[in-house]
Amino acid sequence: MLENIWIIAQTREGVVEKSTFGLIGEARRLLTDSGKDGQVTVVVIGIETKSELVVLGCQGADRVISVQCGEVTCCEGELHAEILSNLYHKHHPSCVLMCQTPESIDLGPRLAALLDTPFISGAVDLKINDQGVAHAIRMIANGYLYEELIFHCSPSPVISFQPSVLTPLGPLSDTDCLIISEHPHIDPARLKTKILQVIAANPENLNLEEADIIVVGGRGVGGDEEFSIIHELAEAIGGSVGGSRPVIDQDILPFERQIGQTGKAVGPRLLIACGVSGANELTVGFEDAEIVVAINIDQRARIFRFADLSIVGDVQQVIPLLQARLPEYQKDRNRLP
């Protein structure tokens, strides 16, 4: 029976990420479908800023468990699994949800093993009936097929969701959210792993699904030599490079850099689309991008209907102008209090 759904917050650099808000929406849907008046609890590890915790109430959380465990600045799979396992046995939630990320791929199986329950990764839909039977749907065969998983177990499985299927409820008027502080102690001698250093990946080589900023080049950019301007812009703003199918077909970029229906689905904070027409086959790949900037010489290009900011002009002329303004922009940012 669903009474208290737990969500493990996804955070980065002290900020709760948008995918967590989508998980709250999914938890609310589960409670509505079950007809139960349950609670949604978000467990946040390592964030002390009250404003970041209060916003979770505005997104639909009933409770927030703020976990402080020393100087932990990133997700440490074994440590966090131990912490969450101890809290689980203290509070006894009905279900644990998290977002499918590189961190959860490490954390999820560890936590499930400690709870002696299955781990379901990459779910796109979930139902749990009154008897506690979980029905999960997830993609297989690179998204060409779906499989249904049915689990008769107690406790319920630990489940990670694909970020692309999660939709936040949006800001709510009722923001009465209870914040509970927990200060668990885990004996370091029990841990077999320890993070010594976090090495930032080169954004140019970063997996597109993990990138915060992506510069996408299309047919309108030009050939191999002209495409170098896309790499230059990406390097200047700390972004990763992606391409539309025509760019991949011309061997300008490798296949793993393709975005769209036959490529990858991405959800960066900023996506700059350069010289792409905006066909459905491409835009379906970045529907979850927070901000889309489009540059195209054709003012009637379909991509402009999709963009938050549209620039009509030749990519080869507009991008150098943007690059020339970047030092000035950085200087202005440094002057901010």
C-alpha cells in the first residue's frame, strides 16, 4: 500500500535539479491512481540552504528530509546507500524513486541490495497496486521495444526513471512543507570505497545525455571545415557538440553525437541550434532542453517556433559576434555581488 513515497533528490553543486521536480509529479500521479491520501517525501543529502529545500514544497512535496553527513560534495554510492538504508529502516517508506543518472546507476543497486529488494533502472511508467505488486515499463533494444516487469516483493523495488518522461507539476499555491533534519553517522571503517578526487570531463567529449550545454550544428553550417566554428563556440562556453542527421551522414561528427529521433534525446540547460531547419525528427531529441537558442539564415525556419531565443542570420557571421561578446559578458558577471 502506498502511504509514503520517497524521492532521492538529484543535486549538483548545491542545487536541486529539475528532474527531482518531475519525480515529485510522478509520485503524485502514483498516489492519485491508487486513490490513497499518502505523502511525498524528498530526501536531500548535503544541501543546507533552506531556500533550496523550501522550493521542493512549492513543487508538491509534503516533507523534506535534509541529511547532513559532513563534507560530502558529490554522490558517493556506498556512503549514500548506507545512509539511505539506515533512514529507510527508521522511517519505513512505501516506495523509493530516483532519476536515471550516472550517480543513480551506482547508488540504486547498492541501496536495493541493502534493502534486499530488486532495482529497476530506466523506467518510463510505473503502477503499484494495493497488494504491493509493482508493474514497471522500461525501454529495451535502444528504445525500439518496451518490456513490462512485474515484481511481487516487499519492500517495493527501488526504481529509477528516465528523465525524459518526468513532468513537474509546476509551482503550487499550497507550500506547507515539513523539513526534517537528519545527522546520520556512518563508521568510515565500514566503507570499502572512497572518492579521492573528482575529475571534470572535457565538455567536448562528454556524453550528450550528461551535458549541461550543447551546441548543435546542422546542414546550414556547411562542410567539415566550416563546422570548426561549432567546436570553437562549444569550447568557449564549456559545451558539448552535437549534430543533426545530415551532419552525421556526411561524417562530420560520429554517430554518438547525433541528436534526434534516430539519435539521442538530451535535456541540457542550454542548447544552441546552429543552421538546423527544425524538423520533427531533430527537435524530438531536445524537447526537454530548458533554454533553446536558434541561429538560422531563413526567418521562416521551423526551428524558430521551437526556440526561446531566435537569431536570424548566417551562422558563420553570428557565432563570431557571440564569441566577441563572451569576454565582456564574463567581466559583467564577475562584477555582480
